[in-house]
Amino acid sequence: MSSINLRSLTKSFGPLVAVNNLDLELREGELVAFLGPSGCGKTTTLRMIAGFETADSGEIYLGGREVSSFPPERRDAGMVFQNYALFPHLTVYENVAFGLQMRKVPKEDIQTRVAEILQKVQLTGMENRLPRQLSGGQQQRTALARALVINPAVLLLDEPLANLDAKLREEMRFYIRNLQQEFGITTVYVTHDQAEALVLADRVAVMRNGVLQQIDVPEQIYQRPRNAWVANFVGIANLIPGTIGEPLNDVARINTGLGVIHANGGESLSVGSEALASVRPESLRLERGNGSAESASPTSSVNRLTGIIEDRAYLGNLADYRVRVDTDTVLRVQSAPFPVYDISEDVQLSFAVEETWLVLPEAEGER
């Protein structure tokens, strides 16, 4: 088990800066998910940690040891690739044993360790099968076993569930998380799937255009995004633009086209600066009524607006509404499927101040 420390890590491919001055530390035994769209730098960062890409500048420490100049085989890292990279002509046993054989481990020890890890990943009895004779989930577990059997200091996972169907992918999230906790191994997990990152990670590192936007525990990433880009990328966000007003009773105020909205956050923002109030669709409550709705008073814990139902989608466990609150603003509301609100029906919207968060309009690296 080992920590991972990245200092001022930078990597370019021609004019493209793939990773830009990245500073990040993973604690021993922690699982950090690198989350972001294609081309954001998450896989490049993983490959630099593994030694498959060389950084232009910066330092990589594994367990306190600076390894930037080390080849992959000297970094004591186990890696699972997106396509698993199993040897098609080798059996499950031979694939898993390969790393131990390269390390000249005695044959008897190899047999013992392979048997133990195959039991851990529930592949006992499949030792003699070839990769083509395995399901997608079995291939993925074989790749995990091959990475773990060498007892690496760190585990690196590059979108390991991308090739699985939706139901199996959901099951494997919990399987990987339980396995990682059982081994207590420091893990970097690269994904573009928000749900995967939120379920698996101790902390989530959100990246865009090679720049780290925010790193925090999943709850904070979702409920307290740092900027509008993070709010929009991780889940669905209603973003209401405005300018910062004078705070009242330690509650932030943002002057918007919909009136004054009270929120949390914004401590670093000065009065008059631009910001957005971010509120998630599930935090908005619908009520029937066409009376006027006032914004929250300084002593109230609830913001209120009026609107008209513009569209509705039934999603089984919830209903997804589009509510127009003025000419330029439509808010998403996700609620229980009953009661049903009709198209063109007048409604009142309420959302708690503690579930409303002020965010910066710009992404990191754009200001």
C-alpha cells in the first residue's frame, strides 16, 4: 500500500496541452476517481503514473519515492486496461500467473498465489479457459486478478467497465469497490461515467482540458460544485445567473432576473461579482397554485418562484418536469411521479436555501 503524489505534472502532445500543471495527492488505501469527458487528460495522467507516458515536467511520487524516470516494471503498479489486454492464447491461469513468472517467483508460490486470487475474484474452476470462452465480466475479473496477484503498491484502472452492458456494469461497481477495500490498495480509477465515480470513489477529481477543476468527496462534488462546468457535468443542474449582493444573517444573496435568491457558499466572492445559483432538479418542490411567490426573506430557509409546466416526462420512479419561470428561464424539476402536474398548469416552486449553492461562472483555467 502506497501514497501517490503528483507535483506540477504537465504533458503536451504537440500544441495540445493534455495535462496542465497538475498537483494531486492520494492517501494510502484511498480510491480516487478521475472523472471527465474524452480528452480531459485523465487517461494521460494515469499512463504517466504507470510509466507508459513520460511527463514533460513535474514529479511523480509513489510511496514517497520519486519515480518519474522509472520504467513501468519498476513502479510497482498493477494496471487494468479498458480492453483488459488479456493474452488470447493463454488460459486464465496463465494470464494471471504471467506477472509472477516475469518476476521469477518460484513455481510453487505462483500456484498458491494464483489459486488465492482466483478465489477472491470468483474464478475458481475456470483456470483452463481461454479469454474467448469467458463472459465480459469474467474477462474483467481475470484482468483484475492479474493486476492484484503481484501485490502492487498501487492499482490503476482505465475505464475497466466501459465494455460491459449496463446491468453488469452496475453490479461490477460494487464488486470492484469491495475488492479494493478488502485489499486496502491505493487506487486511481479513470472514468467518464458520473455514477461510477460517485459510487466507487473516496474522492472524485473532476478534470477538463487538462486542468483539475475540483477534488472532493462525492457528496461535496455533487452538492457543492466549484463552478458552473462541474455543476453541469456531474448530474443535472439548474443554474440561475446573477450578481452577488450584501449577505444577510450569514446567508449569501444573489440578485437575479427572477428576484433575490438566497444560497450557501460564495464566501470568496465580492459584492457585485457575477455568479450563478445552482440547485439540483430533485431539490425543487412543486405545488399547485397561481398566486405570487416571494423570494426567501432573510429569516426564511426556502426560496420560492412561480412558473408554468411546459413539458413532462415519466421515468418510472420519478417525473421529470420543465417549468418555465420567465421568458428566458426553464428549470428542471424531478419529483415523485404522483401527483401529476399537467402541461400549462400554474405551479409554485420552492427550494431550500441549504440546497442552493453559489458557483463561479467560469471553469478553472478559463479566467
